[in-house]
Amino acid sequence: MPTVFYKDHDIVITDDVYAVWKPEPQVYDLEALQDLRVEYRGRPGRVAMLTAGVLATVGTVAAITITDGAGPYVITAAVLSVPPLTSRAIRTFTPLVWLLKANYAGAGVTLFTSTNLITLMRVQRCLMRAFAANAASVERLDRAGYADAYRRLNSLL
């Protein structure tokens, strides 16, 4: 009977396998998983923010050359305040996506994806415990196998 280290509605981690049901069912043997790592996918709005900042700066330079009086100062204040506010809004409304990745049979796979770092770390910790239990059970099997082979060899001699 395998020991269950983590069970959720779409993930099960035992001392033998890592099984995920969504987006498509996959079962990974723990002995073949290697190079477990945590990565993050950046916010997609940064490129748009950079583009908007460049366009706003070009627009401000053009507007300052055209207008007279207090207009350039108002335009400059607006251009200087909009990028930080927009950047803060992008960080607030588009959270980072954390990925738990590994290599399985020579290919890179994504084991778990979450916007909550604590949940991702919990899954990683349970997976590390499953790796340790798997290694201990393999060592026990190896020792038991050697003892049995030694016993058979002694009985033949």
C-alpha cells in the first residue's frame, strides 16, 4: 500500500508516483523525475507598459514644442504620473504564475502551476518527502534482494 504524501482534487503524490488529473491526466514515476525546480512566468503587461511609456514620452516632446504657457507643465506632470500608476495597477491585477518543473525521461515537464507561492511550496515539499521515501524503499528492496541472492548462493555452495 503506497503512502500518500499529498492529495488534492487534481493531484496525488505517493511514494511511487506523481499523478495529476488536470489539464490532462498524467502519471509520473518518481524514479524518472529529475532536476526539480521552481520557476515563475513574468507579467505580460511589462512590454505594453514600456511601449506606452515610450509613446507617451514622444507625445510629450511633440506637445511641448507645440503648446505655450502652462500646457507643457500639465502635459509633463500627466506623463510623469501615468507610468508609475499604470505599473502599479499591472502588478496588482496580474499576479505572477509560479511553475514547478522537472525533467521526466529526458524531457522537460511542468508538474504544477499556481499563482499562490505557498501552495506551490507545499506541493514541492510533499514531493521532496515522496522522493526521500522512494529512495528509502529502493534501498530496502536492494538490501533485501542482495540478502536473498546471498542466501541462495550459500544454499547452492
